[in-house]
Amino acid sequence: MEDLQTIARKYLNMLPKGSAMPLPQILVENSPESDWNGIAIWEPKREIKGTVKIQKRCMDDTRTVERLIAHEICHHWQHYRIYEEGEGGVHRSGHSPASYWYAAAQIINELEGDDNFITEESDASYVTKNDKQFYVMIMKNGKHEYGWIWFSRVTERLRRQLEEIIRAVPVAIVKTDRDAFLSSNAKLPRIAIPSEEDESMSALLAATYDMYARKYSEVELPNALINAKTMG
Ligand SMILES: [Zn+2]
């Protein structure tokens, strides 16, 4: 997993003027009794005004950490605009469709290609396991080397990238909920290859590829996704 500051900066930079905004301090808190997984605080009298806290119990799952930080970064952006730049009244706070938080979440979800990446409850519900299915596409990179990407929803932009891949090489397309595939380096449009030490990932990719790989044409892509086999 990338460090928390790097993840936070990535999402803040996706937002208008975000790259010019300071990052919040990011703290990992361990209070098992709390009912929140992430929280964003603004303290105008402090030198670093924004603070984002993430519960330690969520730190095992990269995807959960990314979703939590992205949710709280939307609040940080919201706080900055309301309190630091004086750009809005009470209706801009909270999670309502009029809020800055909502506008920010829409932007990031569009870029992530996933409507449910940031949700209103994504910092409240206690999720350690990813219980949602997503797609995995596996391709051969070299003679004995496999690459993979994963995605849960296909936007126009991502679709063009998938088409480019299937035009070039055979691929295996499956649906799964296996955490092993959920590397942030493999989130479409990025293609990941397993590290040399990661033999179990290499083996998983090879076995899945052998079982499901075939050459698709562009027009077959929508059906290939609909008919993708579910892998446990
Ligand atoms: Zn929130």
C-alpha cells in the first residue's frame, strides 16, 4: 500500500484547485468501540488546520483505506473552501447534493470509474472484506508473465482502453470478489504484473488465464462482461 499522505494527495489533486491546497495531517486511531471508520476535522486555530483520522481496524484492506481517505479528502476540500476561502454557507456542508462534499465525491467517482467508490456511508459502515464482485481481465505479457487489471464499472474512457487490449491479445475475463486482485496498481487503466516473489499471484493468474483466455473482438466486449464467469 502507498503511504497515507500519497493516497490523500492523489485524491486531493483530482479536485479543482486541490493541488494548491495543503494536505491534512493523517492519523491512524485505534478506538475499537467507535462507530466511525474515518473522520475529517477542521481546527481553524491550529497551524495544520485539517486532520483526517482513520481507524486502525480498517488498515488491512488497501481498497477500504483508499475509499476512506478519498471520502475524508472530500470533506477536507469542503472545509477548505467554506472556512479558508469563505466560499459558502451552511448548505455547502454535510453530504447533501448541494454540498461541496457531494460535488467532490462525484468528481473522484467519475475518475475512478466507480459510482460506489465514495458513498455517504463509506466512512461509517465497517467493511474489512470486500463483499462486492468486480471484473478481472488477465493477459499474457511475455512468455511466462501475466498482467492483470480490475474494474467494477466501465466508463467510455475505460472502455476504449479495454478495447485496445482485446484487439491486441487474448484475455481472460472473470468476475470475482477475491481480494488478491484488488491491488491499486492494477486498477484500470493501470496494468499490474506480480512481483517476482509473489508466486501465488503468478500461479493464480496463470491458472485463470489457462482456463478462460480467448480472443475477443470489440463488439463482443459488452457480452463478454455480462457473461463473465464467476470465480470464487
Ligand atoms: Zn462524510
